Amino acid sequence: MTTSSVADQVKGKTRFVGVMALAALLLSLLLAACGDSATSTSAPAPTAAQGQATTTANAGTSGQAAAPAPISIDIASFKFSPAEISIPAGTTVTWTNKDSAKHNVIADDKSFESPTLEKGQSYSHKFDAPATVGYFCSFHGSAGQGMIGKLTVTAAPAQAAPQAGATTAAQAQ
């Protein structure tokens, strides 16, 4: 066997090992991306059309009402979608810019104002009290005209009453 054929075999094996290592790395990255992560922010929050879950597994036993489900509003095609929505007090609304243009979200009464949102960026605000809140994008409108939206915040659902026959801590004493 000549020196050049041995060198060619070593190069071939080295190249094969390198390709296999790269394939293993790519496969592990792909599998990691498919995993479930509690901190993932890529999944959109439910929209109003998907409903608002207001119960939890222990809501019936704790006597406390669950927090309303978060709501997503898309900023796309120079519109807020949905443009008008009713939500219960305590709801967190997240606006996400899906346009390549810059946008922001400003309340007509200036009670909240997002920073400039680039494509893919989001802004969230929690609405604690009943109100009607108009909002707009200052790049493409102003209060009441152009790129606008409206939230109607309703009173939060009443807390669930204790189940019949249930004993409270005060009654047990």
C-alpha cells in the first residue's frame, strides 16, 4: 500500500466522521426544537374566537376565580385583528406585529403606550378595571382615526360560591 492511498483512506474516514458528527448535531438540534418547553414564547396566545377559559382544575375547591385566558391581537396588513373585542377585567392582551413595517399601540387616553414594535415583536398590557379603551398606531393613525382598535373591558366574573355541604375554615372552628 502506498503512502498516498493510506492518506486518502484517512482523509475519507475523517471526512465521514465529520459529516456524521454534523448530522448528529443537526438531529439533536431538531429534536430539541420539537420538545415542549414551559418558557417557549413562539406559541400564540388564544384569540377571542378560541374562547376564554376561566376555570382551573382546582377552581371548584379553592373558591377563587381563575385568571382570564390571555388574548392575542395581531398587527397585520396595517390593521389590528380583531379590531374590536370584549374581555373580562384581569385579562392580559398581547399585540404582536406581523407586518414588516414598524407599529406601536397607544391608548387614546394615553393610559398605556408600547415601544416601537418591529416585525415579530410583542407588547402586553393587563386590563384590571371595566372600561372602553380605544387605541391606535401613531405611525399610521391617531386617536379615533386610521389604524385603530377598541377593547371593551367588562367586570370580572364573580367568584364561585362554595359548593353545598362544603365546610369553610371559619365553620370548622
